[in-house]
Amino acid sequence: MHMVPRTMSKTGRLIRRMGEDHPRGPPMMTITTARSRSPRLALALLALPSLLIAIDISVLGVALPRMSADLRPSPAELLWMNDIYGFMVGGTMVTMGAVGDRIGRRRLIVICAAVFALASAVAAFSTAPWMIIVTRAVMGLAGAAIMPASMALLGQIFPDPKARVSAMGAYMTCFLLGMAAAPLIGGVMLQYWWWGSVFLLGVPVMVLTLLAAPRLLPESQAQPDTRLDLRSAALCLVSILSLVAALKWAVNGTELWKVVGLGVVGLALGIVFVRRQQTLEHPLVDLSLLRQPGVTRALWVLFLTALLMGGTSIFIAFYLQSVHGLEPLTAALCLIPSTIAMIAASNLGPWLGHRMEPKRVVVGGLAMMAIGFVPFALLPVGESGIGWAICGAVLTTAGIGAAFPFLMNDIISHAPQERAGSAASLAQTANEIGIATGLVILGSLATVVYRAQLSGGSANGSWVDGFEQTSGVLLEQVKHAFVSGYHAVGIAAVVTMAIVLVLYLIPARRTT
């Protein structure tokens, strides 16, 4: 990889023109430095959109009640308003990672920053539910493009593995800050302005990105003459959307035949997609990446840890608010230590990686996660359980925070530079599907145990119905049954983390 300074000599320009005049031969990656070659400024610029995207994921939950009162959406429209952003992020990330590899990652970030800003402005002044649904879909598409392109550029800006891991830790810190600050920011803005103000947050951040990216970020483009296979893109989109939608339907209690049918469609299209990639000269996803030592293993670890984190997150909120009767704000304050722990660990992990073998840091982080799920398996119904829940949340979030930058680096560093965007999108997609799968699997496990602990009519519903419709002695039974389901989830999580540790400790080899 050669960095071409802006102030190159005439001879250098002549050599570059000679290379451009001979397009034959294998595609080459062209990299041009920006005017400012400060890695820290580039990292800060890449982190800003991630901060905004994280805020946008969570802030809608704060604004949705006022939006519903003003726009009066139908139940179906309300569901799409809430879910369409996540659907588009999960469904298009693989495709957008490949687009960045082809047209240039900096160029894609600039284009999508402009699109995100425009969609945010339109969403702020929407007058109908369909406008929110469309603009949120566009914002999800732009966000799906920005994140893998940013992760791929981090690999280029920080070629040293240790520096790259530290940069990914800082990038993750900004994302987590956005997730943690979103409810507070949304609440303050709704206190003084109308609900559309939460969308206007995206305009100045993305405009700044649009203006500063050409100056601070290097361009990275691979195979510029390679066309995107639109059929593969459509197969990938419909397959992932079908699977994610089926998982969400399962969580929402949709009829079983619909869930199974949509899941089968998603799997079938996914198989067709994979087979098509094996026959194309320039596939959307280079499956040879999965044969690189450690890549498949890292993807599985990311998927399983996301499954556990996504699947257990819902139980903590119900435990604090429904079992112990805490107000939403008090319950949110109880979870602040876990957010702080994750942010600290995502920076402490890379720091430790400079001083010891990175594998030890990852194993330590995964072991901390396994230990953190133990309190969930032992939670009491009494007041002391609040401390147990907070302790478990701190250990699990700190564990994944320390390990995540190294796992991402394992995937991106093994990918050729021309496929770095596709590799980053695979990792992010594994996270998205893992979270959705965790809600279904662990939620179903807890529901089975919950119903087994009860008798009578309350045993036929979910714990949500039980908490809302019962009182007195029966409510205490519902609480104990819910905690029993939580115990089962904690045990399953500990067992799964043991499998994850074994999987990670197995010597890396070339796999299919």
C-alpha cells in the first residue's frame, strides 16, 4: 500500500498517469491522503457520525409517545416507525460495505452524511406516519453505509495492530456514549421543543462530516471498475430482512406459521445468495474471507456474545421496574454503572493489549462475561437482588467492552484492504442478527420456565400480562415465576459463555 502525498513531484504524477493509462491487469487499490494527516482528527471525525447513529437508535423511544399523539399512526404504522431503522441497518449493511469497497469509503461516507442530514430534516417536519417510516428507512440505509466504511478506514488510518485496536476502542466508546446519552438528550429536547427536534440533531453533525471528511480522511477504493451485482444485493437484503422480521415477529407473539414461513424464506434466499457468491468473479461478499484463520471463530464469538447481551438486556429492566417497583428513571440510573464499565473497558482493553498478548485480554474479557451471568442465575426476589443485578450488568458489559475491539480487529486485519468494508459489515451484521436471535431464544426459554412455575389463567400469558393484570398474592407468584425464568436465562448464558471460551481458545485453523 503506497501513500501518495498531495505535493508529489512531476515524476510521481507521470508515473501515476502511466498506471491509469493501462487499466489491464488486476484491480489496484488507489489511496490518496487528505490535506491533514492527523490520525486523531480523522478518528474524531469518524466517531462523530457513530455517536449520532447511536443516539438515533435509542432516541425515538423517548419521542414516540408525542409523535403518536400528533401523527396518530395505526398499530402497524407505529410498529414500522419503531422498527424500520433497525431493519434497514441489519438488511443493507453487507451490501453497503461492498459499495464502499468499490466506490471509495470516504466518498460513501460523504454521500451518506448528506443523505442522513436531508432525511433527518424531512423527518423533523413530517406530517404523516408514512413520512417518518420512509425517512427512518433512508436514515437506516445511510447509517448502514457509514459504520462499515468507518471501521474499514480505521484499519487504513492505523496500520499498526495495537494502534488500530485502541482506535476501535475509542470508536466504540463514542457509540456507547450516544446510546447512554440518548434518553437524556431526547428528554431535554422534548421538554423545551417539539418532537421533531430530536431528528434535527443529525443535521449539524452530518454537515460537519460532509465538509471535513475530504480534508481529514484518506480515500480508499478497490476495484473501481467492478460493478455491483444487484441480484446479489437484492438477495442479501430480502434474506436478512426476512430473518430479522421473523425473529421480531416471534418476540411479538405473531402466529407460528407466519414466523416459520418467513424464516424459511429468509434461509432459502440466504442459501441462494451464498451459492451465487461462489460463482461470481467479483462477489458481493468474498467467502474466502471465512477461510482465513480466526475470522470464522471471531464472527461466531461476536454473534454468540451479542445473542446473550441482547437477550438478557430486556430482563434487567423488568426485574428492576416490575419486580422491585422502581421508577423508570431510577432503574435507568441503576444501569449507569454498567455503561461506565463498558466505556472504561473498551479503552482499558486496548491499553492492556499493548502490555500483554491480546489473546489474553480477550480471554479475560470473555471470562468476565461468563462470571457476570452468574448473578443472573442466582438473583433473589428481595431487595438485595438489585445489587446482584447491577453487579452482573457491570461484569458482562465490561467483559464485552474489553474483548470487542480485538474481535473486530481479528476480522478486519485478516481481510485484504480491498475487502475491509465487506469484512466490517459481516461483523456488524453478526451483531445485529445475534441481538435479534437472543431476544427470541432467551425470551422463549424464560417464558417456558415462567409458565411452568404458575398455574391457572395467568400461566397462559407472558410475564408482561402477569405484572399488569395481577395483584396481591398472585402478583408475588408472578414475580417468583419471572425470577425463575431469569435464573434459567442466566444458567443458559453461563453455559453458552463456556462454549464461547472453548471456541476462542481452540487454535485457529483454515475453515470453510
